[in-house]
Amino acid sequence: MSQAWIDEMAAQWFAKAQEGMSAFEHKAFEQWLHVNPEHAKTYAKFERVWQELDGLSPLQNACQKKEKKAWWAYVCVAAVACFCIGLFQWHAWTHRLEFAQTFQTPIGTMQEFALSDGTTLFLDTDTHVSVSYYAHERKVMLYKGQVLLHVKKQSQRPLFVDAKNVRIEVTGTRFEVRSLEEDVRVSVEEGSVDVSYKRLEDETYLKLASLKAYEQLSLDERGFVKEHTLLHNPSIAPWKMGRLVFHKTPLRDIVKEFERYGVTPVEIKSEYVGQMRLSGSFEIARFSSFIELLPKVLPVKTIQLHHKITIDKK
């Protein structure tokens, strides 16, 4: 998560604190503070600035005893204070936080969440997201994992999904975002989305592509597009139905994907075996059947022990 994003969230929470939080909002605020140490540190900066502004009043009183010719100094101090107060109030008005919550699934668990606007999030295993709704926009931050979104259309309040330095903008559609290790992948089933990359030098967003139904874009955290293809499976997120679908995928990557769901650890004995490619649709819950199938379709042998499975060439 970028510092600019943290600064923005801290400002929004601080403005909300000045207005007064409900019990629900306070709970969401506490969750946000503890997700990342930088959150609490940045929020504390806003508190210090506010305290320093409060401390200007005694300074004004002392200055009033000086010569009358310094009247303009008092005006400047008051103007600065009014400007800062107005800035916080303006920010609070334009960034009214209507909803904020964090969602997370443990390894081996998937879960669906319905949001107040009719949007649904379906989280895959070991996935962590936060959701923030404002008067003029909706934001979802994907920290890790993958999530299937069915977004309720609101043309005046678009939804943004941020994953690493990638931003996806949408008004209403059904799509999947995956953020694992260094890569981000976006797959669209209905509607269209715009995919942008945040330039680190000035933190502006550079549009990379517009994706339509059945298109998929994979890119790394530097914004380099690794693959832009049509989906082989017309239904995205087969994991929601308990299946994993692969198309000419290296065996090493297939095993890594299964391991995300908490299966028995697998050791692939050589790079040669790991690069063998395989296509097919497999049930996540029947990993043992997948292991039994391998020697029948690839020139490999498998050895199953109590706590580990090894795969080697025949």
C-alpha cells in the first residue's frame, strides 16, 4: 500500500473523528489502525498538527501585548488556523465515510459477503481485503489473495479496486482480481473495466488497458504487462465452484495453486519435472486424486508419505 493511500485514509478517519463516530465506525477505525503500523503513525501526525493549531491561541495572546504595528501578524495566524480548520471540514464533506470494513478468509476457506449497495465480494482462500465507501466513490483494497466482485452499477459513484500499484475502475460488472507474490491478474466476465498503473515518481495513474468480457490481463508490480489474453473458460473464478482450471500450465505452478488451499506439501524433485505442462479441470477437495492421475498423463512417479508428497521423473 502506498503512503499516499495511507495519508488519504488517515485524513478521512481524522475528519470523521472530529464529527463523531458511531460504535460501528469506531470498530472499523480500530481495525484500520491495527492492520498496518504505518496507519497509526500517519494518523498520529494529523493529531499533532491539530494540537499545534490549538496551541496557536496562547501565542496570539502574548503577541497582542506587542506594538500595534504587528496587527497583521495576528491576522495571518488567524487566517492559517481558519484555513486548516476549513480544509479539514471540506475534506470531511467531500470524503464522507459511509461504510468501512475489513474482510479476511483463512487458508482452506472461501466466503461471500454482501455489501449495502448490492455489490457482492466472494473471497478465495487466504484473502484479505478492506472496503471503504464514500459519498462520491467506492474503494476496495486487495492486500493478498483473489476476490470475485459483482459490482452494483452506480454511474455517479464508481468503484476502484487497488492491488499493489494497479488500479481497476468500474461502474458495474462482474470480474476477478488476483494479487499474489509480485503479480496482479484481472479477469472480466461481464461488462468492462479500466486497468491503470500508479507511477511511483509522481503517484499518478497511467491507463494500461480497457478489458471487456472474457478478457484477462496479467501484469507485475512495476506495471509490465505479462499477458493479455481471452479466457479459455467462459466462467471466471472456477475456484468458487470448488475447481481449479489450467491450460498448458507448468506442473510447478499447478502444485503451488493447490497448496494455497492447505493440501499436503509437495516436493518436485527437478526443474525438468516442474516445467512439464498440463491442462484440465480438477476438484480442489480431491487433491489425492490429482496426484494419482499424474503418472497416467505425465512421465512422472509420485511417492506419498504421511506429511509430504514427492514428484520425480520416471
